[in-house]
Amino acid sequence: MDKEIERKISLLHAAAGFAAGIISGLYFGKTNLTLLNVLFFGAIVAYPLRILCMKLFNLSEFLFKDWLTKGYLLFFMTWILVWTFVYNIK
């Protein structure tokens, strides 16, 4: 996979993680979630981004393990970081 496409995929997932962090920090601040719930929720929210990236960048082979390292991990880390900031500011 080309490095430029990897950067675009990472940017797309980071932007989605930023938006998800703001939304979840503002609206879901009262719920108590375990680590497994958060990982599962993040996977459900981020999985459509994998399909979007495959169609947007014409990727015939975008394996699940590639998506986990280049997409989901960045989405999850950005989401948790932004959620923490928003939750503590609110």
C-alpha cells in the first residue's frame, strides 16, 4: 500500500475519532463503561470507516489486520484522548 494512502486513511480515522470523542464526551458522560464495552463500541463505530476507505481509495486488499493497525488503533487512541479532555472540561 502506498504511504500517501496510508496517511489519508490515518487522517480519516483520526478525524472520526476526534468527532466521536467530542460526541461521547458531551452526551455519554454519565454511563459507566468497562474496557471491553469501550473496545466493542469503538469497533462498531469505526468499522464502517474500513468499508469507506476501501471504496474511497479503491483498495481491493485492505485486510482486517491492516485496518486494525492503520485505522482502528488510531481511531481508538484519538477517541479516548479527546473523550477524556471533553469529559474533564465539562
